[in-house]
Amino acid sequence: GGWDAKSLCEVTGLSQTGIHHQLVKLRECGLISSNTDGGWHIHVLRGGSISSAVELVTNEARAVLKLRMKELSGSISQSDERMAVNAPDEVLPFRIMISEPGPISEDDGHLESLARDLGLSGERARIGDSLASKILIELCTSSDPRTILALSDKMGETRSRVGRSVDKMRGAGLVQRVPMMNRIAQDIFVGVMRQF
């Protein structure tokens, strides 16, 4: 058996609208599936249990993410200089959206669509806003690490907007922050001069 919306309303005390919204979220994330029986949608956990449903969603997410990362790998230029600096160990909360490849709109290119699907453009991404994909391309093709300031100058955007995009990429595990050893002396000098 499964559950219909009416039974869920009676058991939980939630309204039909509240149950509907929760069921939509559970269906979208892949934890439940629905069948129609006599005009009612019957909802069940995929695989018959929460552990099976989570395992199915996990395996699907891994497969889709592997496909999407394969798309990105074609844009990465190998660079020994860029990877020569070791990143300090830092633990960031991992956050990435995993979305199957869909149709690419006429306004967006391949990487714009990928950046939006991975959640790198933000939750309210505007159509035609390609900042995240431009930064991604710049970081993938650059032979050296890039600073937020250099990226903002190149993109013609504010440092805070570029920084937010880079932070999303860091949270997704695509980008790492590394110390710029050749700039330490300059940054210390500038910092001391600002104090006086």
C-alpha cells in the first residue's frame, strides 16, 4: 500500500494544500513515486523504504553529476603552474544542485546552461546572465590562479558579485582558495600604508 492525500491529511492534520506542497517536494527530489488508483494518487517511498529511496536518489545523483562533470572537463586546460600551489585544508559546507541536462535555450550557451543547472548562477538566475559561466571558463582556461579583483576587472563586475559566484563554486568543490605567495609582501605593504 501507499498513501493518498486525503489519508495523509487525516493522519498529519495538515491541509490539502500543505500536503500537496510537501508531496511535490518529495516527488521532485525523487524520494517518492505516485500511481493513480481510482482517481486518487497513491504515494509510496521509492524502493519501499526510506533507506532504499535515499540510496536510489544518491545513485542517480552520482550518475548525473558524473555526466555533468564530464561536460565541464572538456573546458579545462591543464596547467602545472595553476596546480603547483597547495590549498590549505578548509571545510566548507558542500552545496551543489544536480540537474539532468536539459534543452539549452537560444540565449544560453552550453556552459551557461551547465552553470545554471549546477546552481552556480544563484537561485534566481536571470536569463542571459552569464557571469558564473564566464568566471568558470576563465578559471578553467587560466594557467595561473586568479584573484577576485582580477576576475572582477576582467568581467566588468563588482568584487562582491564575483566573490559570491566564486563562493558558490567553492561550495560545490569546483574551485579552491590558495595563497598567492608572490603577493604577500605587496599585500602587507598596502595594509601597513592604509593604517597611516
